[in-house]
Amino acid sequence: MNGHNYYVYILTNENNTVLYTGVTRDLIRRLDEHKKGVGSRFTKKYNLHKLVYFEHFYRIETAIDREKQIKAGSKAKKSCLD
């Protein structure tokens, strides 16, 4: 397949009380940015550094659709993902 790599991921804080869902093309780089407090005020504010879930996609449209699906779900449903 001649596609790219895209990832939908979920981060949480040390106490697993806040969740953040995002999409990126480079998961390692994006996680490093989150740890440095770059690129997302929300993850910086709530100290979200722990990766609890990710999925891989070849098409950005599919990844964005999945991100929207996850964000539309309840926190209880998201907790079942990890």
C-alpha cells in the first residue's frame, strides 16, 4: 500500500483523571512535543504525558474520522480502550 502513517492516540495524566485524544503523522515526535509542553495548551495544563492508547491508519481521513468517533464517546467508553 502506498499510503502514509497516521496515528490516533490518547494521553492521560499520572492519576488517569483527564484524557486527550489527538491525531498525528509522527507519533514519537508528537509525544515528545507533549512532554516538552509544546503544541497543546490543554496537555500542558493538565500534565498529560502518559500514552494509554493508539491506532495506526494509512489515510488521514480515516484517522480523523476515528478521532471524532473517540471524542464523541464517553470517558467510560474511552477507558475501555486501554
